[in-house]
Amino acid sequence: MTHNPISEDIVSVSDYEIAARQVLPHAIFEYVYGGGADEVTLERNRRAVEEIHLLPRVLRDVSNGTTHTCILGKTWRSPLMLAPVAFQKMAHPLGEVATAQAASAMETGMMVSTLASVTIENISDQLSSPKWFQLYWQLDRAFNLALIQRAEAAGYEAIVLTVDSAIHGIRNRAQRAKFALPEGIEAVNLRDRPELPQQVFTPDQSIVFQGMMSEAPNWQDVEWLISHTDLPVIIKGILHPDDAMKAKSLGAQGVVVSNHGGRTLDCVPSAFELVGGVRQAVGDDFCILLDGAVQRGTDVFKALALGADAVLVGRPQFYALAVAGAAGVAHMLRILREELEVAMALTGVAQVQDITSTYLYRPT
């Protein structure tokens, strides 16, 4: 892989996807780009955004405009956060360290994955912007606790439990590309994980139900997690309003409305279609982030108007990292933030908290 200066031809977030296809090995690109099964949800994610239109107001004074916003009681430079993306050394030799440097330069928060290819401590050392640790639940509770305590000690400000991918979805695109994790790249933060017990299945048992899903978290595990950390706990992978209400009732301080980028269960609605119902269910005093298909500042505006407090940016950070390292990720984030500023200015909205559904139009 090569990492060249940012081309003058890269002027939008989607341009990084085009450029990444040229520099990444085919199997890695297909693994990152691909969705589950027939990729119905992957395609729907983007289509759902495009079907929402903006309804601007004119002749308003927005000279005091700003993208600053408040998330969990803290001021953020913009309602943007980098989503947890695993194994970033597949894109760049520095991996998540380069991404953290870019996030810090752009004053943008970063969710660090359990499956990072760099230790969470080294990543944190490079992060001066908001830092949250994303937890993939491990079968051994003591090991989960050890990961949480490492995150606390390293200065992470929230724990994000991913609940929608206890097992991999059917990823045919990656299978066809014969993707395998490159030699030398691993989930370094799981090196000390206890060995999983050997399982023997009877003919009437399933490797899915009695096997892989036996390691999946449940609501009792969510309660345990909340009781074992003083950090805010966010539940990532919520689609149904009732699940959001359950998370809130157990003491979670927020949810991420997400279908995992269309990478797990295919044929489900997009986060843009469901975030409004989740907001209606949990009320205004609960943190909601939206994950999936954000490529434009207008997409960020739409998400906020539908009820999200902030959005996550996933695949684009990997593409930008592959193309131009930390500079690419910073450039990608700058594009998004500036496009959001333009969208706010041209719709007549000066403050993030004033972005509401009154600025949306949906043709009948």
C-alpha cells in the first residue's frame, strides 16, 4: 500500500472511497466496503438518506453560527464522532494512532474498538478530543472488567457496548474476495483473553444457537456492566424503540441507533428511518447517536433534525486513512464539518440545538 499526498481531485467524502479502492488490496477493500448477505440493508442505508430533503428558511441572521454542541454534559466542537473501526493497521502502518492524531487535530471524538490493532493506551495518548471505548462483550466477565478498568485508567470517558453483532453476519462479498486478516495484524487488546472452552455439539444442536450465541451478552450483562463502572454506558446497535427504553431504564446514558453499517443482519431498516421513533420513545433528555451512511454535511443535518444528538463516521475514516494517513482522516473530517456549516447557513439555522424536523421535507 502507498500513502500519497491528498489529491486535488478529492473534494468530497465519497471521493476517498474511490481512491481507497485503488490503494487497498482487493480483499481488504471488499471486507471493509461489504455488507451482509445480498447487501439490501447496505444499499438501503444510503437510499434512505437521499430520500429525505431539506426545507430551508431564508433571510435569517446566522452570523453567530457554530457547530459546537453538548454531548453527555460536555461541549464538542461538532456533532461528529469517529465510529469504532477494527484493525486499522490494514489501512496504515500506524493504524489507530494516526486516526487519533487526526481526530485530535480536528477536535473530533473517537470511539476506539476492542478490535483495535494498537493498544487502547497508546491510542488514548494521542487523543486530546473526546474518547470513548467500544466494548465487544467477552465470555469471561473478569476479562471484561479488566478491559473496562484499562479504559478507565487510560482516560476514556464512556463505555460503548456493541450488542448487534454477537456473531458475524453472512458476509458473502468478503468470502468471495477470500479475505483473511493480514499476518502481523491482530486484536492486541485481546491478547490476554482466557481460552474459550471447547464445545462438543450433539446432532440436534446448532453451532449458532448453542455455540456462538452462548457467548452473546444479554440484558443482565448490561446491568452488570453499568454497575461495574462509573463511566457513562452507551448501548450501540439499537433499532427498536422498546430496546432503547429498556436500556434507559437499566441506567444506560445513551444509545447508538445503528444496523452495524449493514454488515450483520441484512434486510433491516436504516438508522435514518428509525432514529425518530427511538427519540420519541426515550424523550429529549437521553443521548442518541446515529451510525450509518453519513457521507455529507447535509446527512449530518438530517440526522440531527430527525432526533440524533451526533453522528458516527465509520468506513470513510478507513478509506481516508488508507489514502493519506492522518492527514487524510483530518481532511475528511474537515470536509464534513464545513459541509455541515454550509447546510446550517443555507437552511437558516445558527445553532446545532435548533436543527429540528421543521427543516425537513419528504415528498408524498
